[in-house]
Amino acid sequence: MDMKARGMYLCRTLSYEGAEFEVIEAPLEEKMMEIYKKAAEFWAELRVELLSASAFLNDKPNSSQLWRLYWASHQRFFRHLCMSAKVPSALRLAKEALAQEKCVVIGLQSTGEARTEEAVTKYGSELDDFVSGPRELLLKFVEENYPLPEKPELLPGEDGVKELQRKRHSATPGVSVKGRVRKVAKWQPPSDAESDEESDTDSGVESTDSDDEFQICEICTTEEERKKLLQCSCCGKLVHSTCLMPPIGDVVPEEWSCHLCKEKTDEYLQARQAYVAELQKRYDAALERKTKISEIIRSLDLPNNPLDDIVDQLGGPDKVAEMTGRRGMLVRAATGKGVTYQARNTKDVTMEMVNMHEKQLFMDGKKLVAIISEAGSAGVSLQADRRAANQKRRVHLTLELPWSADRAIQQFGRTHRSNQASAPEYRILFTNLGGERRFASIVAKRLESLGALTQGDRRAGPSLSAYNYDSAYGKRALMIMYKGIMEQDSLPVVPPGCSSDKPDTIHDFIVQAKAALVSVGIVRDTVLGNGKDLGRLSGRIIDSDMHEVGRFLNRILGLPPDIQNGLFELFVSILDLLVRNARIEGNLDAGIVDLKANVIELQGTPKTVHVDQLTGASTVLFTFILDRGITWELATTMLNEKQRDGLGSTNDGFYESKREWLGRRHFILAFESSASGMYKIVRPPVGESNREMPLSELKSKYRKISSLEKAQSGWEEEYEVSSKQCMHGPNCKIGNFCTVGRRLQEVNVLGGLILPVWGAVEKALSKQARLSHRRLRVVRIETTVDTQRIVGLLVPNAAVETVLQDLAWVQEIED
């Protein structure tokens, strides 16, 4: 804004005028709900199984690596399941668009190519049905990461036993047969006095390497020629063959072992055989458990690859243009039974050009449905180009949001470009699962700061901005919820499905919620190590997880839908309460706020209050008059339209307050909103209220008016009175500066060059009595007559004089 005012910044971007944005909820069908529930239960059981399998291992593998892979696969699995759940809704919307003479572009991220190719390699090119991505993902994870003990080595044969004997006796002193290191005294070189005094054993061993012609028999101790003595191949002992019991005849084995060595070797082999048998037993049991888990995975009823499913149900490859990174696809056989894997390209088209070929078929109108992925859509233009044969309006269905806003915008931009006959319709699909808001949350957060999709105008995509939970308020709401569930503090709201009159229902919800958080690894078992609690296990949420909104939304995705949605609703309820309280206290930073009213007029001529000496850019004070009121005629028209469309409720109508306020009763119009049991409230002075009211609260505070004459007189009286005074009456402490409940408002906005005077405005506002007047707020306002749009700093009426005085002082200093 500041650079534009100085003439330093020029931005040319494509307008999103005419583009439509809509978030469509795709509720899980009954069959998918059951599939999801069983999958969530299986992942919880798999986690317990992996914990047990890891605990049995002597040499534990890298545990952190295993759990990183587990949670990554967990997230990908349920993301894929969510995408599959949206396929029926996507197909319905696509068929509707085609029936309305439009064409369809379906955007997704992952194509499941790798898992399809693995399945084809494993099962052959002809399959009974399309590959299930989630199933193959699960099988691969278990196959590659299930913690098995080390497979034991087979026992050595006869030659191996002899080699084992030699190794055992030639081993370094201090190392046992099993390879475990024993503590031994440090070897010292012998002194000169001891050098000539060697033990008999030492001299015996040393003699094996001697070249002397005569040696001594270990049994009879008589000296004999070396060639007439037998030598043990294991310990090197020299004996006469006749001294042995029983004596050995003329035929002497080539590899001879003494009795003691044979005895020790047999003992070792028996011990090793028992040890290896135990290891083999453990290994076989673990392998059997792994095989059983794989069989359970194969028996799970899991959905097919969404990409293949959509292509098949929209007419096959002949009707659908596919622009993805995969090299092959599964196509249903002509008989309708079974599918075959085939390459995406033909003899006439190379694999490198297949996406461009498919794009051209779509732009020529030969195919009216296009499916694009992140890998295959870079640089592809699919808008309703005036130069193309296919100029039908594009309906862009986003089946799967990317991980980042940049990629989301990249994909949205495929169908919205210059020289187009019509702007696209964007339909972003979400399931009714709380955990899927995770994917919208990160994109919404980035879209708000990036502004490329909405040109800095957040109103263009309010549906996405509403999903930004990873904010300061979201982190605080999560911490409050965790403390409530862990019973460290009380919950500020009643959990969904519970009643404050029935504490047992709240207790049951907390027990279920805690069990759910344990099953997805948010509540962890940690060993306490202080005083009486030494060594006791305690479930708690670690400090780093207390504010991790992303991790919370990731993990609850793996819970059954009922408890998942219950936890998410509780989190959102606490978040709404925090935001509402911040708004009441005037502390809510909502970014650029739109000031809306039925009539907005510029009052008088804008006043220049500051001029930059270097560039000549000026700061201007604009004064607007806002009329927020709803006339009686407009109110009755709103009610009649609601009833005429057949959307009305028996409780719709005009109400008056049961209590009097300053001697008068207030009148409202209430009608049921899209949320069941909630009512929109319209007031004469301020129009439609931001907050919807439950029916119970409506009936407790207001009573319905049956007489239209009475409603009309009360409505019109309140409409007139509110133009001159606020709801606090003529004796309001703030007087004319109060705008609460006032129909006509005077609004002052500082526009143009802002940064040089920012400090002066901030200083002037800091002197205000009311807390809500001290905050700097950036607002956007558009006049209703000539649609002139001004963006600038809102100056409260009570602070205008102070701000102007400080700006004059700044001007004098510069002069």
C-alpha cells in the first residue's frame, strides 16, 4: 500500500472476477463409514503389535525411525481414504457439470502409480479389480518395517565343528565363545628376573611352533621324536598313541582331537543347539505374527485407487484426458470382468509427450473431462481459451488439496488464465471428518499470507480461511482442551453430545477422549523419577505436543469417525469461545476488516493531513457515513422469500424482547439457518447479526409476535431512534462517540501514504480511554454509490482530533 502511494510499486495480476469458489461437504456413505472405522481400529491394533514386537528384541532397532515411518504411513493412509470417500460426490458433480454443457477438471496430488506398479509386478498384469492404494501402502509398511529378531545361523557341519574347535582355542584370551568380552588383567611384559622361568604350560604351547627334533609326551612325560607323537588339532597337545586310553592303532585320523577337547566341543554344541533352537522358535513366532497381519490387511475391505475409479466411471481413457506423472494405468476389460495394466502412450505418441497429447484432446473438445496431478500439470493451460475449440466453462473439482498453498495456487491456475471466454467454478471437496481439516488448515494459513489466489483480498476465499486452525488462538484452544481431557483443568464448554445437568455424560466423554488420544500416541507413557513415584508409568501429553495443532489434526484422522468428530467439535467450540471473547475485548486481530453496511457514502471532501516531502505522496483523511439499518419493508421481504422457497420454519418470524431496556422493548426478525436448531437474527439498527442463536436461547429471551401491526410499529420506532443515539440511550458516558447499536455511523479512515505517519497515529491512539480504541486496525471500505474502494487505518471518532494534532506536529517537524 505504502509503495503504491509513493508510485514505487506496480502490480499486474489476473483478476479473479467471475470465478466462483465453493466448499462442498462430501459426507461419508454408510459403507465408507464402516470401512473407516475398521481401518482406524486396525491401525490402533497394529501400533500395539509393533510395540510388543519391539519389546521382544534383544538388540532394539532404531525405534524413532520405526515410529516416524509408522505415523507418516498412518497419515498417508487416511488421507488416501478421505480422497476415496469423496469419489462418489466428485462423480456426481462431474456428471451434473457435463449435463449443463460444461467441462470438468479434477485436481489431485497422488496418483498411486508406485503402488499400482508394485501390485502389477507382484500379481501379474491381469487383476480381478483395481488396486487398493491404502492396502498396498499398509502391506509395504508391514513387510519392510515389522521388527523381526535376527534369523539364527544354522549349526555347523563336521568340518565346521573342527574349524570351531580351532577358532575356540586360537581366540584372544578374554573373549568367550559367544563373543562377550570378559574383564581380564592387563598383560604386563615379563621382567628380566622372570624371563627364564616359564611355566610348563607355556613351554608346551610354545613348543608347537618349535623346530626341535624331539618333543615331550604330555601323558608319560618322556622325550620322543616329533614325528612319532600325535598332536591335537585343537589345543596342540602332543602324546604317544599308545598312552591314550584306549590306545589308537596304526590308522591315525588326519584331524585328531584329544578327549578333553572333544568333551568341551560337545558341551558347546549342545548349548549352542539349544540356544539356536530358542532363537529359531522366537523368529518363527514373529514371522507367523507378521504373516497373520499381512493376511488381515489383505482381508480388509478397502477402496480402490481413486484415479482409476474416476476414469473408469466417467467413460474410461477414451473420454477422460489424464495429465499425471504415471507411465501406465489399469483399464477395465471389454467383458467388464477384471482389469489389465497397459502403458498410457501409444505407438504414435512418446511417453514424454503423452500429457501434451491428452491436453490437446481436452482443449479440442474431444475429451470433456481432464484429471491433473501435481506431477503432470506443470505448465499446462486448461482455461476456456478463446483460441481453443473447447470454450465450455470449466468446473474445477479439487479432490485432494496439496500440502502447500503455493502448489494449490499452481493447480488452481491451470484453469484460470488470460484470454479466456469464462472464469472457472472452483469446487473444493471435504469430507465431514474433523481430521481432514488439517489439509485445509495449512493451505488456508498460507493462502492468507500469500494472497496470490485472492489478490490480497481474503473475501474471495472465505471458505478456505475459515479452516485456518493453526493460529495463536488455535494453539491456545488446543492446550485448554488437552488440560480438560487430562483433568488438569475444567473445560470451558460442554463437550458435544453432553449435558451440564448430567455430569456422567461429560465424564464418559473425557474417558473416551483420553483413550482415543492414547491410541494415536498423543498421550504417552512416561516413567516418573522423583520420590515416591520412582519408576511408575504415567500417561501424559508432553509439553511440545500441547500446542501442536497440526499433529492433533494429523493424529485424530486415524480415529473412528464418531470420536474423531467429537474431539474436533470440542476443539472448535473452545476456539470459537476464545475468538468471541477476544472480539468483545477488542483484542482480535482479524487482518484487513471489511466495513459493511446497506448504504455507505463519502461525507464531504477528503482532507489531506500529511504530505511526504520527498515523493509528494499524501496521507488523506476520509469520512464516511454508514447506514447499517434494515427497513420494515426489507425485513418483510426477507421473511417472505424464505417462506416462498419452502425453507421456512414454524419458528420463523418477528419477536420482541421479554425484558425492557431503557423503557423500550427490542424487536428482531429470526429465521432458521442451514445449521439445524440455529437461527439467524436480524435487528432494525444493525442488520444481520454475526452470531446465530439456538432456539432455546431465542425462546427464553424473546416472544413471537402474532400481530404484524404491532411488529411494524415497534420495528419502525427502533429504526428511527437508532439513527440518533446508541443502545445505551441519551445518557451514554461516551456520548456521540459510541456506536453500539447505532444505525448511522460516522467512520474516519486514513488512506494513502501510511508508514511515515504510523508512529504518530499509534501514539495518538495510545492516549484513548477505551481499550478497543487503542488498537491500530486496517480496514477496507467501499462506497455503495460510485464503488470507490479505500484501504487504510481506522481512526475512532473520539481520537480524530488527537490524531490530527499529532500529524500537524509531524508536518511542522518535517518543514
